[in-house]
Amino acid sequence: MRADSLLYFASNGRIGLGGLDIYRCILKNDTVFAEAENMGFPINTSADDFGIVFHPNQFESGFFSSNRVGGKGNEDIYSFNLPPIEFAIHGTVIDDYSLQPIGEMEILLIDSKQNKVSTKTNALGQFNFASSVVQKNMEYQLVFEKENYLRQLISESTKAIEYSKTFEEVIRLQRIPEKSVLLPEILFDLAKWDLKPLFEDSLRGLIATMDANPGLAIELGAHTDSQGNAEQNDVLSQKRAESVVNFLIERGIDPERLVAKGYGERVPRSLEKTISKNGFSFTQGTTLNEEYINQLSEKEKVLAHELNRRIEFRILRRNYQAKDYRLQETNLNIALADADKEKIVQIDLLAKDMWEMPAKINNFPERLIYTPLTQLNTMSVEFALKLLQAGIISKDDFEGDAEKLIQVGNIAHKSVIILKELSIGNKKTANVKVWIWHNSLYPFLINTETLNRFGKAEIDSKTNKTLIFK
């Protein structure tokens, strides 16, 4: 065993050069090795070659035993010096839509020590990072970024590789879509909205895209077929959209970048390409509305309804930035009539679709932020610790084993707190579930569902300064 990750052994049970040959294989994890590789000539010959050891300070030199022809006796010790181990990264960048190369595009290479080197593609979209740049025992990330394209990240590693290697990449950059994009292979049971593990893999690509493009904020839109009650389909589609959004949040996507929208049966699918299913074809350009579906055979109707049931995402913003926010005390000197005081709450517009307002948590004055952009009520670690230290909440308000969730100066990510009472103005609600969210720039966010628990409310769209309870 070498460097705790490379196993060298001799075997005559594999197809080799003859007799015992020396092989090497990489330990991929604690229990699994990669496929063994024959070290080839001149290390191996038609005779028996075995017992390899390496110089402790020179990776390419060492000794091994062999009974090959030309030795001094039956089994002799030989020294060796292998060619230097070198790495390079070559590749081509093409437009995924046109399949044409993208020239004059800057590509960034970042190693695990955060050293950065860049190069540009040539007219054929080709790029190269030579051996002088790509070093041993290093993790690398390649960043492909161009205006009007989705940013893409590729990872490579030279760790535990004891032979020269050129990494070959073909990068297909996708243009930032202007229209909704279908997420394939996400199916739900009839009248159900739980996301099945079977279809979760279909969202891995979207998660990778969101991770690589932190400026994107998107809408997840769910569509049903036209069977059943229209109002029920609206509710069902909203729950399905929220199910997908919650899955993305659980995988680390900032909830402020996600909006769930249920469209029910109101937006029938228009086919951008011809689709063939079970021997039937639906032609490009067809809109799968009721008028069209009613003309089909019963078997075709089933397939058309299936095509209408779908999840799509749509980009809302390309330049999302989490703003640095600090909780501030605001002196509100508002002259309101006594009757209006019970109906009107003074609020501050922090950003588009984000309003800050006074509130009470378990009867203690605090402030919160309402936004329709979040699906979960979230609280920063710092704000939750402040509430704990002030005695506004306690360990008994946590779901699960609070002793494991609460640490000195920290609370476990996605811990759940149940606020016994939350007030806005003279309105109150009880047992509000809040998730602790690490790295949140906002102390306390509530969603639309929670705001609606206080009663029907409306924000003055002219001033964005008042929340009015009807």
C-alpha cells in the first residue's frame, strides 16, 4: 500500500505479459478499489516480476524483483526510474443550442489552495491548461462563464493518481432560457403531491445549475391535466410546486431564490418538438387544450393528459443578491386614529417583495420580514441565539433533542422551533413553525401562508408603507 490510497500487487491470474505481473489500483473509498491496471513494460516482462517498493521521497523511482532473462541469478533486484508524472486539462466549449464552438471565451481554473489561472478558447472553442499549471495531489474547479449563458462548474482531481493523465472535457453551455423549461421525469400519483424518491434525480441538474449560478431566482410551476375539478387542480398543482421547492430547499438552495406557483389546468402544454409515446405521435406546435384532446381516441387522450401534467421552471431574476441586513430599532411616530391602529401596521420596504414590520414573539417586541418569495419561515442562527439568551424562547420550543441541536454559539442547520405565539399589530397566531437557516442574512422571515393566518391583509401598493388588515 502506498500513500494510503494505492495498492500494488503481483498476480499471474490476469491477462498480462506473462508470469507474475505487477498491478496497481486506487482505493476509491474505505472499501472499494478501482479496476487494477497493469504497469506494463519495462516493469513487467514475460518472466515473474514482483515485490515493488518506492523511494520514500521520489515518487517515480524504486526497486522491484524479477527473474527475467539477463539477471545475475534466479531472482534479482532491479531499480527503476519512471517518466515524470504530468497532468493537463484539454477541452472544447460548444453552444448547446447550436452545437457550434464558442471562441474567445475566458475559462478560470481554481486549485484547492485558491490559486487562479485563466485561459481563452480559440476559434474552434478549444482550451488547454498545460502540465506547468496542473499539479499533483490537487483538487481543481473549472469555471465556464459567458454573458447570456448559464454558468457551469466542472471539478477534476489529481489526488492519488500515480501516472500521467490528460483530462478531456466537452462543455456544452446552455443559453439562459427566456421561456419556461420543462423538468422531465417528475411524475406524481393521482391526486397526490409527494415527490417520489424515484424522480428526485431529475432535479439534480437543476440543483447543480442553481449552485453554479447564485444570481438566479426561479419560479417552479406545476401544471395538472384538465380532468377533475378546476379549483381542486389549482390546489393540487400548488402543493406539487411546493413539494419540489421544499426538496430544493432541503438540498441547500436558498428559499429566497425559489417561488412555488400552481397553474392548475389553465396553461395547456404547447409542444416544442414532436413527441412519440406508445405508438402515437403528437406533432410539434400542437397545444394540448381541451378542444384538441376531445378529438383524440381514448388511448391518445390518456397520453395527452399525461403530457399536460408537468413541472417547469422559469427564471425570474438573473441578478439576485442576498443583501446584508442588520436588525434595527425603528422609532415609529405615526399619528393614526384609534380605530385605524387596530387595522394598520407600519412597514418598511427592504427590497422588491420584502417588507419589514414590528411584531411580538411570545409577547416580546421584535421585528420580522414578510416575503412571498420564501416557502419556509426561517430564522438566522444569530437571531435565534439572541432570543434564547433573552429567554424569549427556550430549548423546550425545539422539535427533537434540543441538547443535540443547540451548541455553544451555534444551532444545528434546519433545526425547527415552534413559536408559541406570534403577533403582528393586534393580530395573533399560535404554534408557528420556524426553521433555523445557516448563513441567512435576514434575522426572521415569514411566508405568505403564515401571514394569512393573521387574517386577510393587504399591502398599500402606492406607498409600500402600510399593511392593512381587512
